[in-house]
Amino acid sequence: MKFKFLRITFTAIFLLVSNVSIAGLIPNGVQENVSYNDVTNTWGWDLLYRGDYAASISLNDMFSGHQDYIMLGAINGNSGSIALLAAVKWSDFITYTADNETKSLNGAEWYINGDSLGFANLGDLISQTSADTRNENASKRLSWHTNRNSNSSSVATEVFGGWRAGAATSLNGSTVWDRVVFTTSVQEVPEPSTLAIFALAMIGLASRRFKKQS
């Protein structure tokens, strides 16, 4: 009986700790030249959308089926690597930002309004005219036009054209560069300290029960 209790105790601890490893990997900051296979296989993200920079699409269609987090990126041609990408929580991403203003989220500067949407390196400014044309840390900037012929104070509802994928710009009509959107859902797991306390408590309980039965 005592050995059965110990077996159940340690099995429960093992399963609880194992759950930590199944949480999705959320990269911090702007990533460059990342293998597509790493994103989908190692990091555990699902492809939500892929299409030419020249294509127009509503945000509802582009992000249809999104989970807790999204990740935006750009691929040049048939490359197996994503030129740049960044991840953000969906509820934070979709919150409107005023023209030329950003919100610092998960190691990057994010923005979305009636001019454009995208991200820049953490701490960098943007210049929306109407997409981001600033060149500081250019390789870490992604900017897609939104809401053709509407003013910047409107809420973004459509993506059309580029404009940029890192240092590559003027991509509005490009059928070589692709926009990519990934998504993942992150499971809430206990803090490591909580796991440690739980494990010690279970071991202590098992030890006391073992002594009583000896």
C-alpha cells in the first residue's frame, strides 16, 4: 500500500512538471532569419495566413481563427527562412494606436491604425507616411498599409500592399515577398516556485505516511 501511494505521488508530480514543457514558445523581440520549420515544428506555431505583399485582405479574414498570440513576418520568395518576425498577444496587438505612436509589447514596438500596422525594434521611433519609412534598425521593421484612402484616426479593417519587410521597401506590388501570420495558444502553467513547493509538500506527505506504516 505504501509503495502504491509513493508511486501515485511521484507520478502526479511528474505529470504536473511535464505540463510546463507543452506551453508554446513565445519569442521576445524582433527575430531575423528564422527557419520556417523551427517556427511550426520547434516553436509550435500554426500558420494562419500567407499571401503576396501585393494582395489586399480584410483583417477579419487575415486573422480568422487566431488564438491567444499572433506572430507577423515576411518571407522572400521560396526561402526556407522568415526574414523577420515578431510575436504579440492578440488583445494587445488589435488595440488602436495614434499616428506615429507605438506600444512596447513583448520586446518590440507595435502599432495599428488607418495608415498601417507593424512593428519596430524595441525603443525605436516610427514615421508613418503612411507606412513606417524610418531607417533606424531598418532590418527589424515591418510595415503593412491598412485602410486605403481612409485617415489614420480610423480603426484598421483591411491590409493592402507592403510597404516594407525589413530593409526591403516599396513592396506594395510585390508578388515575390509574402506576408505571413502565425498563431498559438499559450497554456497557463504554475510558476517554478509553486511547482517546487507542491513537490516538496507531496514528498513530505509521502514520507510521513511511509514512517507511520513502518
